Amino acid sequence: MLKTMSVEHSISIQQIRDTLGTCPFDPHMIKILNELHKDQGAIHIISDANTMFIETILEHNGVGECVTSIISNPAKLTKENEVEYLHITKLCGEVEESKHGCTTCPINMCKGEIVDKLVKEKDPNGITVYVGDGGNDYCAVRRLDLNYDFVFARKGFVLEKKLKNDHLLDNDHVFLWNDWKELYQLFVSNGLINS
Ligand SMILES: [Zn+2]
């Protein structure tokens, strides 16, 4: 199923791009992305937004090249009679055959299944570091091996509550963070990036 948004040329998709470009990244977030990239870590963004929004924001902040892959709802731009259209399709279709197999995640995206696939593809000696905040991040977190892997959950959001309910906040590899500076410092103190 296509969800289509059309925008008159005079208030064009360029304007959406420009607006997205004004979303400032915290300098510590940029530092984290640059450091991980320098250390040859693979960075995957898994998001229920769409690929165009994420690509645009990353590029405006000069970190597009740091990111290995963006796994999100696919966005495509087309132009007809001087009108630009932004087509956003669901990552997993609504028809039963293409739906993911998870019963707890939203129909269009199971972050757990995505993480499972990425973990299988990675260097077997490498670890996985997961940063998230939403309820749909919990399915992904449950796929990790917390003896080796790390989870950084943003304080005050649903992921924290779900981790707390399952007593996972006591785990040595699970951390809470308030802002990007704190996340950066936690990455440094855990030896995940060099200061
Ligand atoms: Zn799931």
C-alpha cells in the first residue's frame, strides 16, 4: 500500500529538506558517529521514520558517510506535471506473506528481526551496541547477548520502563543516558570509543 503525500512546487519538497536540515545534531552525537566510523564500526540506523528524512538530516550534519545502512520505511521522490510527490512505503507490506513473524511489534517493522539479521552478518568477534528509546526497541534488545553486547536506553522513555519491568537495568551492560554528552562519556568509559 502506498502512502502518498503531494506538495505543490511552490512549497516544494526542497522546503521539507531545508526544514529537516535545520534539525541540529548535538555535537556529541556527531562525535560518536565520527569516532565509531574511524574505528571501522558498522553503524546501522533502524527507524520507523523514512529513508529520505534520515538521509537528509545525516547529510546536512555532515555524517552521511559514517552510516553503513539506513533501515527504514522506503521513500521515493517522483515528479509529475511540475508537482513533486514523496512516496513512503511500509518496510514490511501489509499483506500477510510479507509481514514479519513477530507478534509484538508494529506490522511494518520488527527491529528484533532486523537486529538478528545484522548480528548474523557481522564479524563474529565483534560486539553489538544498541542505542534506543522507544517501546519497539525492546524486541531488538532481547535479541542481544548482554554478556558481551551493550544497551544504552534514553532515560524517561518507554524502553527504560520495559527494561525495568524485566529487571534488565541491573545488568552491567545496560546503561541509561539523559543527553548526548552523557552517552558520549558512557561510550568512552566503556572503551567503545577513544576520548
Ligand atoms: Zn519484534
